[in-house]
Amino acid sequence: MPDGCTAGAKIIGDRFYMLKNRDLILGGFRDTVVFEDDVFYVAGVNPSEGEHTGAAFGFNRSGLAGCNTTVLVTSHRAYDILLERILRETRTIEDAFELVEKDLESGERYHWSNFILASPTGVGAIEIGDGVAVLEQDPNIITRTNHHLLLPTSDILRRASLAERETGGPLNTSQRRRQEAAKLLSEATSMMDMTQLLGTHKEGRGFDSICRHISSNPRTEPYRGETVYSYIAEVLGFDSEKLEFRLKVAQGNPCTGTFKEFVIDFDSPESKFTLMNNYP
């Protein structure tokens, strides 16, 4: 089930934050997490079968973090499969983009999407369309919602059916949501700012709201969905010998939910045990 999400990343001093609201139409959804020696991620969901597959949000030991957002649902593979490969096989944003390009050149195709990436040397977004991908890089800040900024897909998205857009919603609401997220992220300087950003509403609390709430009459808006999880990764210590990894996650709407914080230590069995037994 593709995510109708708001995502971004920002470098502040010797650390970066990567954040994402996960908006789905699946009632009672529960995350599946993978925590191995070199990678941590929250699993994605196969849209055709409803089974967990690939990665929707995560990072690796090298300090490369990534998450994704839906742009258009197609008949092809779940993009989460590709993000998992990035987290497992690459260490830099440039390497990640090269992997995507080679994969598409080989003939693989995926739902259209955005990949937000963050590393100690910068942040970026890979936009993926119909067999094509482009990369935007920035030294400090990046945001994406459920449309492309660089690929010329706007007309296609305007004409797309509700089912093809799924929880991404109409193009104009995605555009307004990204503008709001970009403004708030540009002003954010702390973890508290990041949690407040994810809990931000518009009046209707629908497709144009960063924190999305279920419709009072879901039959009239079957693809609206709601925010089922919120994630913030903090990777710090760029100048030290070993990076530090922290994760804050809230189940349900972040405006009212409680964020749990975890230290992700790839060398610590205790860290893995704590997270796997206390993840919401």
C-alpha cells in the first residue's frame, strides 16, 4: 500500500535529521522493523498483496539514511524494494543514484516515487518516474510530498485517477503540503521543532495537512487515509570516529501521540533487544 507521506531532511551542525509522516488507508496497521548488523529500517508494504516488503524509512551503519513517498501507483514493483537495496548496498547519495540509474537501465520499473536521502556530507532527493530518475542535491535541506519537482509529470498527475494517486491525493494539495513542510523545516533547529512539524495541521486535516486525520465519513474520501506512524532519525557526531544513531517514532497521529526514543547501536545486542521489544 503506497504511502501518502510528507518527508524531509536537514543538516544542523554536526548532525542531520530525517523525518517522515506515513499516511495509509490500512486500519490497524502495525510496522515491521528490521535491525541487522549494518542496517536498520521500517519495512514497506507491497501494494498488490498487502505484505511487508523492502524499506520505507531507515539508515545504515555508514550514515546514509533514506525514506520514500508515493507519486503515482502503477502496475509495476513496489519502490520500497529499491530503497532497501540503497540502504544495504550504498554509502553515499551519489552511489545511491547510480544504483537507481543502473537498475532502471536494466529494465526494472517501479511505482513513481520520491526518495529522500541524507548523509553527513549533504541531503538529496531522487525522483523516480517511468523508467527515468533525476537527482536533486543540497548541502543542508530537502523536502518532498507526493509529486515531483524536477521530472515533468505534473500534467499526468493532474489527470490521474483517485486510485492512481491513492493517499497522495490531488496534486494541488500535495504542492501546498510540501510548501508548508519546506517553510517549517527551514525554521527548525531542534528535535522538538521536528516533532512539532510532523504534528502540523491544516483546517480540514486532510490531503493538504502534514498530520492527516481520518475522514468523518471515509466512504466519501476512500483514499484519504490518516497518519499511522511518524519517524525522526537523528544521526550525529560527524567529526567523531563513530556516528551515533537515534530514532524517535510515534504510532498514530503525531499531534496527540507519544514519541518513543531509541538508540540504534549496530554493535550492541542490548540496543537491538530493547528496540525490538519496545517498538510501538
